[in-house]
Amino acid sequence: MKISVIGGGPGGLYFALLTKKAKPDWEIEVFEQNRADDTFGFGVVFSDDTLDEFLSRDHESYELIRDEFAYWDDIIIKYKGEEVRCGGNGFAGCSRLNLLKVLQNRCSDLGVKITYGARIDASTLEDDFADSDMILACDGIGSSIREQYKEYFDPSITVKSNRFTWMGSTRKVDDFTYFFKDTEHGPICAHTYQYEEGTSTWVFEMSNECWEAFEFEEFDEQGSADKLEKIFAEELEGHNLIINRSMWRQFPRIYCNNWYHKNIAILGDAKASAHFSIGSGSKLAMECAISLSDAVVEHGENSIEKAFKQYVAERETPAQILQHNADVSLAWFEHMDRSWDMDLMQFAAVVMCRSKSITYDNLILRDPEFVKKMDDAWYERYYQQSGYDYRESRPTPMFTKFKLGEMELRNRVVMSPMAQYSADEDGNLTDWHLVHYGGAARGGMGLMNVEMTCPSPEARISLGCPGMWTDEHEAGWKRIVDFVHENTKTKICMQLGHAGRKGSTQLGWETPDHPIKDQGKNWDLLSASSMEFLDGISDMPKEMNRDDMDKVIADFKQATVRADRAGFDMIEMHAAHGYLLASFLSPLTNVRDDEYGGSIENRMRFPLEVFAAMREVWPANKPMSVRISASDWKEGGITEEDTFAIANAFRDAGVDLIDVSAGQTVPDQKPVYGRMFQVGFAEAIRNVPRVATMAVGAITEPAQVNTILHTRRADLVAIGRPHLWNPFFTREAAAWYGVDLPDNDWEKQYLSGKQQAYSLKEKARAQQLEWQQKAKPSSHK
């Protein structure tokens, strides 16, 4: 084969050397627009795990690179005159120039031809390389090839808000150190690490507002260095900053939805960028290079398309996960001022866990002493705030009590409302509900939300949805509430909602969101505006008038009274997921031109009227929450500023908690899934409007619950699907952590199982920690 590699960065060079090593008779040439000794930037970072991969693939290049490493195990966080270190991280830094030289020399030794100073015209690429069997585009973040073939590579490019610049210094940095600097114009972070003897990398990052206030100039490298030397004079300890193409930039978040076209594949920053805060740009490029090389070696001579498909299949998901972690980390640095009121240890916990890839349990594995300090600070802070004293018992944040109004929860775990579609066609509960909710309440969670319950027949999603508009409904719910109260310590919350334009549909396990098959059983729909949910499939809803609004308000009000009589401890108004009240909040579904449409203040008006009517008849000592969708996952939808306005308005109206979900507003939404994928929305509301929040969305492990609470992303954590297959999630977590819960926290009928649960889980945890320690990548220091 003949392979032409356009771009001589780490990814392109590593692909070339691995492929040439495996296929010495293939003709492989690298075309690099810069000279051999040109480089921009300073150091690059690799983890022990990545170094293990490099070692296994090409021992010779690994040995050459290893000699260049500056190695560190600790991360140091310096914040407001204090510092703390977290060990067990295992990273190495080396000069980008030296890394390129090692890879260049290794390529040359193997017979890869490298042409420097070669500027490739993307518009004539296929003609210029017509005799190449494969062309690899790795021409960097500003890729001209990606632009030329954007119709095929389908790139998504978003320029983020923060400003940053890469500089160096002769100031020695013993470990990877974050210097968080408090300035008159806002926080600035210096990401610093040693990458070779006598030289360290200093990446300065700040908000655009801070950058403008300091009057930095984009291309004035020396002027910027002079200003930063004054700002960070204490941290630089008399050393100067070194510049090398150190212009100010805003990070371009790039992802190509397709990775090949014809015989052209794309790699490195040209394909997907990863924010420098998790040090993964070179890692991502080189790991993708390994996979692509393997695929081309295996299939290239027979089918280059088959090779490319294998490359995509192997690397698409890992690349998306890594980029998602980088995106979350990037987002935290864009809003680091939201954590600026924290004490050292909480701030350090946020820094360490910001990307969601590191959790509470991961930190215990890395540095138990760091976690002890983190816990000490959390328990002391919570004692000062709440009067609950856990400084001696230390049950983990997950198992601390929490008060909403006068309701006290025994822990922070909540069972999410999950539709059961098991009521009869008149909205009456069945034995399924008693068994489901009664059984789940024994699982030890602090609060259990029942499924969305409807205040009128036409408010239902389906004929299987429960109601709260008759005495029989009320009695059915009272039976369940009484069972929960008489037999468990779990509190129970009713969620009231109106399906709006998403109503009159089939059961969840049939064809969701489609009208009921028996047309005679469908009912008329209401919404903020006359817009059908599924074009050409759903029935067209009526745009609500004043009479409709008054009826809906009256329906919610009577259902709230019934919920109180049934004995519910809490009530939640459902204003999310594209249902009736949510249809008013989102600009995608509310196009009214009256006082209920337009600005967010107008769009909130009707949901606030419903909430006020509920609050009026709901006892003052019982808490109320509201569920909102903080994003529609579609351009033109609800914004963060909208959610802040909504949270503030409901707080002023008497809400005790915002239950923060997202999406399901429109069928063509494009969510960004991943573990804890909606937690950032709860975190923003918790830290800006400062309203108590509940986090939801792909939270599946106790470690994630403790991480969310430790880092002030939410006050309560709602878990949905895991509770469907394991209602004893909370009990298992208590046993896992060895939390010494009193016997009366368990139902007396199950007490005989408690000791065994703790014994088995304690052994399982000890075994897992041992396995994890053994599985940790070896240190390359």
C-alpha cells in the first residue's frame, strides 16, 4: 500500500511508525507544513494508563520518550492562600518538541519518509495524491482538509467562551499544580507542570469578561506575559514567563460525525478536540492512531473501507466519552467563579471531580488521606449549616439527614417518579401500585416520588396513568401512603402533572407518544400553542384560552387538597418533559403573542399561577417542589438564563426544591448522554440562584451520589431505573460503606438480614479495592 499522512503531529507520526513497523514493504510518507524543529506550545501530558499502551505497542519509542519525562504523582491545588495535594494520579509530562523528535527519528529509522515545509492544497488533494491507496488527514485543529470535505466529515464546531494562552517558565514545578488566583476582575487559573529539566508549562485561563477587564490583547504576546508576571508574581517566585506563539485563544470544541470519505480518514485534533484541562489532546490522537493502524494493517490491502469501519467501531465511543469528560471539565473552568465561595477542601473536591470521570470512590483508591480531609471539612460545614452532627459517625454525605421545610429525610437518596402505566382506564390504582410502591419504600431511600398523577381525565398521558380527581382515587393513594408510613421511614411525594399535547397516547411498552389505537378512546388535547408533538401523527392540541387555564388551575388545586388528605409528605408540580406546563416555559413550544408568550417572564406566568394555587391549599409546613427541563437539547430552546429566572421565580413563590431534569420537549432533540449527564443543570441552579436542587439523569452508583453531594452539585439525588431492578439500592450502599445505621432504620421483619448484608458487602468491597489496586497501571516514574 501507499499511504500519505498529511500532518506531522504526534498522532500522524505514531500511525506512520506503527504501520511501517508492521508492514515494512508499504510506502508511507508524512507531509508536515512546518520545519522539523518547529513546535508551538510547551509540554504534553500522558497518564500511566496511556504510557502502558505505548509501551506495549512500540517499546523502542517508549524508551526514548520515557527518558524525556518529568513524572508526578500528586496534583496540588492552591486556592486563596491555602493548598492541598491529592496523590495517586500518575502522570508524566514531556516537551512537545522532544516528543516530536523521538517520533520523527523512529519513523526515519523504520523507513517512513517525512517531507517538511510541505503545504498541501486541500482543494486538489485527491488529484495530488491520486496514486495513494490511503490519505490520512491529521492537519490539526484548523484542518483545511476537514473544511474542504465538511459535507462528508460533518464537523460540529463550537467556540467556547474562556480565554487561554500557553506559556512557559523556568520556575520549577514539582507536581502538577493548579494556581487559582483571585483578582479584582475575577478568578484566573494557571495550569502548570514540569515537562523537562528547567522548564515548566503555564497555561493561563480566565473568563472573557476578566480578559477584557485586564485589557489583554490577542496577539501581544510579550505584553500579555508582562501583565501575567505581575499578577502571578508570588507564584512565579521571581522567574519570567517564556512565550512561543502564545496568543490568546478561545477553545474550539470540534467533533466530526463521520471519520472517513472514500480513501481519506481523519485523525487527531482535525477529527475531535479535547480540552487541555484533562490533558488529552495528544492522548486521544495517539490512541486513535493505534486503532487505525491496527485496522489498516489487518484489512487495508483488501478493503480500506472495512479498515475505516473497524477504526470507527473501536474508537467512536471511547473518543466520545473522553471528549464528553473534557467538555464537562471545560464547562467547570468557564464557571469556576460559581465555586469561589467554597472552602479549600470543597473547592479541591470540585476540581478533582469536575469531569465526572473521578468519583468519591476513585479518590479513596487514589488518596484516602485526601478523602479524609475532604470528609472532615464536609461534616464540619454541614454541622455549622444544619446542626446535624456527623463529625464522629462519618456515614458519607449520602447518609446524612436533610430537611425540606419541616420534613426530615433520613438520607439524600430519592426514588424518581417512573410511570407504571398500570391504572385502570378510569385512573384508579391497582394492586400493582401497592406492591410496587410499598415494596420499594422498604429499600431505605429517604424519599420516594410516585409517578406523575393527573388531576383530570384529559390530563393523562395514557389510559394507564393514575388520577387524583375522585374519592376513589384519593382512597387508593391513601392506602399506599398509610402502608409506607406505618411500615417504613421513607417519606412519600406526589407528583402532579398534565400531559398537554403529549397526552392521549399508548402505554409506555406499546408505541409511546402515538395516539391510542382505539380512536374512540382518545381525548382533546391542550397546549401553550397549537403545535402537534409528532408531525402528522399526534393530534393537534388547542391553544389554551383563559377558560382553559382557569379549569386547569382548579383541577390542580383540588388534586392538591386530595393529596394532603391522603397523607403525602410532599408534593411536586411537573413542569418538565414537554407536558402542559413545560409547553409554556419552552420557546420551542410557546409561540403565543399574548401576555403568556414571548419573554421568559411571560412564559412563566401560567405555570406560576398553577403553582400559587397549589401552594395556597398545600400546608405551609409541608414542602413543595417543581420539576423543570433545564435544556430542550435543541437550538433555540430554553437557555441557562431562562432556568435561572425560573428558579428565582419559583423560589419567590414558595418552592422548597427544584427537581432538575432536561429534554423530552420536542421529538428531534439531540441529548448528550453519559453518566450523570444532567447533573450540571442542577449544579448551575444550586450555585447561582442558590435554590436547593435535586439531580437526576444516569446516576447509577453510590459513589456518584457522594460525589454530587460533596461538590455541591445538588442537595438530593434522584435515581430512577436502578430502583426498578434494585429497590434496595440504598440498603446495599449503606452496607458497602459500612454505615452504622440504627436497627430502627430497617424494617423489623428484615433485621435478620442486616448483619449478613453488611458482612458480605464489607468483604466484597475489600476484595474490589484489592483488585483495583492490582489493576492500576504501573508507575512509569
